[in-house]
Amino acid sequence: MSWLNDWCWSNFAIHFQHEVRVDTYDAMQRRGMGFFDDKQTGEIMSVLNNDVNQLENFLTGTFNQAIRIIVRVGGMGAVMLMINWRLGIVPTLAIPILAVASYSFYRIIRPKYREVRSAVGSLNSRLENNIGGLMVIKAYTREDFEAERVEEASGEYRDTNWDAITTRIIFFPTLQTITHAGYVATFLIGGWWVMFGSPHPFFQGTMTAGTLVMFLSYTNRFIYPMRQFGQILNDYSYAEAAGERIYGLLDSEPAIQAHADTVELDTIRGDVSYENVYFSYETNEEQPETVIKDISFRAESGQYIGLVGPTGAGKSTLMKLLMRMYDADSGSIRIDGVDISDLHPQQLRDAISYVAQEPYLFYGTVRENIAYGVDDIDEEQIERAARRAGAHEFIRDLPHGYETMVGERGVKLSGGQRQRISIARAILEDPEILILDEATSHVDNETEAVIQNSLEDLIADRTTFAIAHRLSTVRNADTILVLDEGELVETGTHEELLEEDGLYATLWSVQVGEVDELPEEFLERAQRAYGINLD
């Protein structure tokens, strides 16, 4: 029975751990991007790994043990009360006393374990952050500085954990004292009763030596499980603190989700329109700064739209709203005349491919990274996408070609190589809408020319948004949107905007080296905002 009990509990706990981890991860990845703006990767990893493991340990060992203790203590207590309820009351009186003491311990230890779990998350975040930035640490010789910061985070965990441990160390002797007092009382009262008769009118009748020996044996067996009860309560408090962090993810509704009356489009042409869109990121401030302000424009299907403007103008944020990484505060964004909030997020994002300024590659092969967004794809299609992105030549020269491992985050490849693989990934998906967020920022002029030439036929039959600081990238765009401090300040073609002699013309002058002709107002603002000296 003991073997069967261990098998059943272990089987339950390990499957429970698996289901909770998968469900928690799924709930986490369905959260809106605003959730991750304030969270560190190490903290989330601590929940998915450490906290889930803590629950599994509790179920495998502690919870199973608690049931056995309840059955054992309850059974022995019932037998003693049935044989001689008057003497049976003496050892069982320890139970309510232990309950009061344990409740007091629980109230004290619970917030301390919350601090311990929080400190674990902070420590994991510090370690994950430093490992990811090890190249920068070495380049700036900050090993000693970072070692101090890790020591500080580890010291916080040590102190909070020691605080909880000392509370536990003080409490456990209290349990032992209470349980031993029950045994001593049973021995003294029962022994007096056997030798000299009833010690008090309450204890009526006679007591045999055999009955007393049975009571002492049961009471002695009573003591060990009751002493374990303190450890069980301690483990429960620790698991509860972990469970609260898990539940914080499981019990939250995704910020971006499908409505009950979701519209499903048979086909998506790619007409995009923004109407009086406002947006601000969630912050702790009472009045967060609005980063998108009353923007309205329309892009017809198949058009090539360029987005330019100074750093922080809101270009990338504007495109994140189109993909519903965030929802606009007010106004509407429509695709083919349908508000994107009425489309299922999956259908919306299936119609859009996104090439980020900082391309992300998963640990795996080049082939797996190119084919990431599409199922059941053949090698010929993968190679064709790589050729169109200008990536096939360098991939062919890699040690194992398309089967070369790229390393974590693509560390084995250069920035330009990672970017071309990211573009190939987007090309392979064959989207109705393509977003290029500084897609050629990490490549040289020659490679940029190759990519731009390859992209010409790709963008010809789909709506394309290209965010660019290098204005030559969008010179041939059908329409260029010029943003400044979250506002749409200019719209037109390259030639039209140069004739307006506004912000776009000024940015163009900067790129072609005509600094002496820049307006004084622009120079002053650049120096004030970015600390750039253009004299």
C-alpha cells in the first residue's frame, strides 16, 4: 500500500506540475505587451520554473504526508476516546493548542515567504540580465561591478530566507513542547490512576496497566506526526507564496483577446486606415505621456508606405497598434473597412509579417528560423525566400549550410545576417501586409541594395509599411508619413516633401551632408533633445 501510495501521488504530482507549467506559460504568452514592459525575463522564468517546481514538491511530499498524518492522528485519537474517553481527552487536548499556535505561525511566516519568492525572482532577473549582457560587461570591464550587484541580489535573498528560517526554528520547539506535554500528562495522570486510583472525580472507574501502556504507546506515536505538522504548515506557506505568483498569471485576462462577435474575413486585401488614433503606454504616473496623437491616414492595398521621423516620434508604436500588440486609447484602425478590434487576433496577425529593427532568432538551425512562421514547407520554398532576402549566398558558405546552428538569439551570425534571415522568414509567410521596421539598419550599402532589389517584387502586390531612419530606403514609396513627437506632421511623396521644405527636407539634408543649410530651430532642438552638437 505504501508503494502504491507513492506511485499514485508521484504520478499525480508530476502530471500536475506539467499541466500547471504549460497553462501558466500559455497564459503568460497571451498577455498584452504592456505586461512585459514592466517585467524582467528572470522574474517570469522564476514563476514558470521555481514556483511550479515548489508546488510539485509540496504535492509529492508534504501534501501526501499531511493526509497520512491526519488519518493516523485521527484514527489513534478515535481509538483512545472509544476505550477511555476521559483519559483520551488528555493527549488530544494538544490538537486545538497546536492549531492556535500553528495559526499564529502561519500569519507570521506567510508574508515572509512572499518576500522570499520575490527575492528569488529578483535574483534570477539579475543573473539572466547579466548572462545576456556578458559581452557588454566584458567590453566595459564591469565584472567587479556586476559581481557586486549579484552579491547584493543574492544577499537580499539570503536575508529574507534567513528571516523565514529563524521564525521556523523558533516555532518548531514550541510544537515539540506542546506534544511532549501531552505525553507527560498522559503518563502522570494514567500512572497515578493505575497505582493510586482516580486522581480526580472526573476520571471515573479503574485503569489497568495494559490500558495505560496502550495509551502511552498511542500517545508516543501521536507525538511524531504532530511534530511533523509544523513542517507541513511551513511547506504549505512556502508553496502558497509560489502559488500566488502562478495564480497571478493564470487568473488574468489577456489584454488583447477576441470578442464574442468576432468578424472573420474570407480574404484580406490589405486596405489600412487610421482614424483619430491616440495611444499612451501604461505607466505609474497619473497622467502618462501620449505617444500617438490624433493620427489619421489611409493606405490602399498594394501601396508602399514609408514612415520617417526623429527618434521617439512614434513610428514603431504606430505599427505595433496595427498588429494589436497594444490597443489604441481612442480612435480606430481598420483593415478592409473592419475595425481590427473586431477581427480575431490570430487572423489579423496571420495577415501581417513583421521584420524588427533588432531581429530575433531562436536557438536552432538557419532552416528552422526561416521556416518558423509556416508549417509544412519544403526546402525549395525556404531557399527561394532566402534568395529574395539576399541571404542564400552567406547561408551556403556556412559550415553546414541551412542546417547550421545559429546559437542563442543568433549569436553566431552577424547583425546583417540575422536581419536577412528575419526578412526571409517574413517573405516565406507571404503576408497581405508587410511591416519593415528599420529592416536594413544592420547591413552595409551593398547588401542594402541587394535586399531592396529583392524586395521590389515582394512589395509590389501587398501593402507595405517601411520604418526608416535611412531615408533612401523609402525614397520610392508611394506615400511617406512624417511623424514628430507622436503627431503626423507631413504626408506626400519624396519630391513633394522636399518641395514643402519642412521636417522631411531637413532630415534629408542631414543625410546628404548639407548640415550648413539646416534651420537654426532644428539644430537647437536636436541639441536639446539628443545632446547632439551639429556645429
